[in-house]
Amino acid sequence: MGLQDRVRKAVEGTTELEGMRRSFGTILDRQRLNIGRLPDLDSRRERLRKLKERCVGDEDLFSDAVASLEGNGCRVILAKDAGSALRAIRSEVSGSKLVVKSKSNITKELHLVQRLSDLGVQVIETDLGDRIVQLAGCDAVHPTGPACHLTRGQISALLSEHFGRTISDDPDELTAAVKEEIAGFLDVATVGLTGANAITACEGAVVIVHNEGNAAKCAMLPGKHIVVTTPEKIVPSLDDAMNLVKLQTFFSTGKVTTAYVNVIAGPSYTADIEKKIFRGMHGPAEVVVIFVDGGRLAAGDSESMYCIGCGSCVTRCPVYEVVGPVFGTSGHVGGQGVYLSAARGALSESVEGGLQLCTSCGECREACPVDIDIRKGILNSRNECLKQNGEMLPEHETVTKSVRNYDNPWQMPRARRSRWAKGLGLPGKGEVLYFAGCSTSLLHPETARCAVRLLRAAGEKPAYLGSSESCCGSTANKIGDVGLARDKAEACFDAFSSAGAKTVVVSCPGCYSALDSCDDLKERHEVQVVHITEFLDERLAKLPLTRLDLPETVTYHDPCDLGRERGVFDAPRRLIEAATGGPAVEMERSRLESHCCGAGSGVKSGLPELSVAIARTRIGHAESVGADMILTACPWCVQNLRDCQSGKESVKVIDLLELLDRALDPTPGR
């Protein structure tokens, strides 16, 4: 089944993930409750980020870790790729018909359970959630809560069928049934397999974090403990590892501590009889650490490997909220998984995992304890994919061709772009220039006229490029055609210079983000780019606004490109208060945590069902705070939030500029 079909199926069956959404909400609520118990959280995050920047890809640190592990009696194997990793593991379990394992993302990347099963080796997941997922034959939805999408009723039916007896949906009975089964396997197994949360170079220690106690039991079997991990898990010392553990626990579960942290520095041994070493006293006689490279050591972009596997990014991802594990790669959920696969050279895996699903809203970065810029990584990966394979959704090919041929993504004639300005008498040159952009000009022309009236009311005489205005390149950039995007941006700045502009005022956040991020072009042309809400906010005292007596309760939706991307949160809210006489009610997810409308980064054109489903979620947020009207400052958000209601608006969606225009005094000559 192709990606678009899988997305469509997930959207149609969206209620199947309701349990996952509730679980994610529980994690976020617990984080809000416990964040006060971590007063140094920001400094811990900064420390971990700097550590990852320094350590990931450090060959000397890797060598030190290997030497320390071997010095402690571990055998260390470096597997260059998945094939060599699987061969090494097969060799290590040779002679065993049963292997018990704990949670490990890298083993899922390797499809280890299935590969060993094909060879007649039974592999039993000992984590409760992983065992349930194993029995269900479905994908895990979260690194630390793999089965959180399944209701207890579903689990009851699954276990009743598996055990051949009725098991009620009482959580205690469900847990007891799986626990009893797993205990039986642990009693007879001699080989245990685990992952590692960290490997310390100084001490040569394996650090494993868990809640259930199962990982410790897998690590303490008498025969052999196999640790399957990756090079980026190496940190300098146990002190560094404990900071990582603290953050991983909080961001994955919302708790400030976990039940168990095991530090393993070699096989068990005793020297109590004549000081002679006897290995395998109460634990394994052998500890084997297998590092799986899989393209990691040679990766040009190492930021994806800063990940600590907490899953915090997907708890706030608007795409994952709708489609779940359809978005992600084996062992690595969501956009981070897609980014990681691309970074280590597995582009086809990245595409299959949903490279084109991301709306590039950037909320994952806010959720990430290590500040990984997944958004940037995905956009760069799309560009790399296009360069290497020419691969793009057919709908996106149509968009880029339209940008080239019509200078807009909507396949509309160039001549239509400037129709909105007819009769406004806008000069072609001036120090303050209004840039309307494709979407405002062609889909929301009245918003462009409102912008001009507001600028004039604030005492400005805005210029307009007319037919010389070009597409800013934002859409092309987000789809992956960086070259086309750059060409368009350069054409825009050339036109700004020709018009004598010093300040370019834009009303579309996508245009704002695309143009304002071109620091070299701004410097070369000596042009400042500003969003119209900032521009008007600075001139609020000059704006002749009357307070509207609105019957509706108003909320404000932060556009991703304007809010998280460019940091504009307060200016629109001050303008709303000036026009209505009071603040807008805030949705639960606003400002830095604002939920995406679903229209961005080619999702609306390539995957419209997904885009609409995300927008419906946002409408629900407005309804939950009693809002009758959503104000926003982005034509894309306006369009998608309206489209998802299919003409039966339960919540009105209005561009902020239109509201401000209504609040202007009807002064002659305005």
C-alpha cells in the first residue's frame, strides 16, 4: 500500500488512535504538574545539547569507550550495516532457541525479532507494552509507551485469544496474565538482549533505564547478555549519563525519576576464593556489546543522532496525532525517524516513512529536550531526495511547475496577481513597500486591500510592485526545490531594490519566513523585511481604531511561520485587544505550543485528507474554549481552517487584517 493510501486509511480510521492521544495528553499533563520539581530543567537541556554536539561523531571518544568496555571484560563488535549486525547477533545466539529481550529501538530498525524467528529462534519481548504489540502484530506508537494506542478492551480480546481463556479488561488481570507468561520465559532463557540508553567512555559502562524491572532480568541471565546499541549513545562519563537519564525520563513519561537505572560494567564475577576470577556468579558469564553503525558514523548531518529516544516530539506532532506510526520508520517514530533515516543515507526508507507528511510546523523542536531542528532536517532531506532521485509527489511536481511557469503555486495567470490593487493608486516605488504574496493576491484579494488601507491609516504611503511582484519561493523550498526557492527570493530582492524599498511589509507568514531568513540578500540590498502585524503594532498609537462590539468570543491562532519560526506572538494579540477592547481567549495550545492548521509544507496540495484532519483538530481546540471566531494572520491558515468545515462553519475564521479594517474610523480619504 502506497503512502497516500496508508494516510487515507489512517485518517478514515482516526478513532483507532484515540487511546494514543489520551496517553499523550496524560504525559503532557504530568509534565506540567512536575516541571516545578526540575528548576534546573533549562540548564540541563542546554548541557545535554552541548554534550551531544561535542560527542556525536567523535572517533576518539568512540575508541575510548571500546577500550574501556573491553578492559572491563566485555566483547565489543562494530557492525557496519544491518546485514553485518544481524550476522553478528545470529552468531552470538547460536545454539539457543529462545532469546528474551527488553525495549530497544535499534533492534526494531534491524527487524531483529522477525529475522531471528525466520531462523527458528524465538524472541520474546519482556516489556509489557512491547509484548502486547508483538502479540497484536501492530506497530509501536511511542518509544516508551508502545501499546498506548490500544484500549484495555482491545488488549483483553487480544490476550483472551492468545491464552485461550477469558481475561477481563481489568488492568490488574491484564498485567498479571502477561507478567506470568513472561516470567515463564525468563525462567528458562539463558540469553538476554537489551538496548542501551547510554554507554560511558570513562567507566566503560552500559546504562539502561526502565520501569518494569524486565531489562535487569534480561541482563542478568546466566549465559550471555547481548547489548545492541549505536555509536551516538556514547557519552564521556556516568555523570553525563545521569543527566541524560533525568531528561529522558521527564520528557518520555512526565515523571522526574524512573524505577530502575542499571549500570553494567562487564560480566558478573567473583574473586572471593584465592582472588581468582570466576565469571558468571549471579549474572551472565559474557557481555557482548554490538555497535550498529548503519550509516551513522559517515553521516554529514549528525543532528538527528542527538536524539535520546524520549518520544516527546510525537506527543506534540499534529501529523502523528492523526496518522500515528504511518509517520516514521522502523524503530523510530514520527518526523525524527524520517529525518534519522535520511541522515544515515536511507532516503528510500525516509520517503516510505513519510518524508512528505511533515507540515514543517516546528513544534517538535519545542518539545525536544535536545533542541533538534527536525523541521530543518526534513526540509533538507526533501531537497537531497529531489537532487538524488528527482522524487516528489505528483501533486508537488504540479506546484513547482506552476511556480516556474506562472510565478505562483496556484496555476493562475500572472496577470491576475495584481488585480486586487486596481483603483488603489499604489505607486510602484517607495521606501515602504507592501508585498502581498501569491496566496493573499490570488485567493484572498480583499485581505490585501485591507492591508493597504491599514498601512495608509497608520500614516504610510505604501508602494506595490504590481506585475513585477514575484513568488517568494516559500512553497518550493518546503517541498524540497531549494534551487527554485533561491531563484525566486533573489528575484524578489532585485525588485525591492529597483523600487527603492528600504522596508518590505508582508502579510503572509510564509513569505515573511522565506524572505526574512535571507540574511545575505537583506544585507546586500539594505532591505528590512517585517510582518504587517509587527509594523502596525509599532504604529498602534497612530491607527484610528474604534472598538468593535463583537457578539462572538474570539480566539487567536498563531501561524507556525509567524510564531514559532519568527517569534511574533504579542503584536497580533495587542492589535486584537485594540480593536475589540479585550484580549482574545487562549486555546490550550497557543504561542510556542500552537497547533498547526495543517496546510503547510505541501501537505494541503499533496495530502489534502491529512491537511483537513489536522485543521479539524484545531477547530476543536477553539470550540473547547467557547470561541465562535478564530482570528489569524495567515492566508493559508484562513483557507484550511475554513475548508475543513465544508461550508458549515461552527467557528468563523477571519484574517486579523479584515477585523482591523472593520475597526478603522470611516475617515474620508482613507
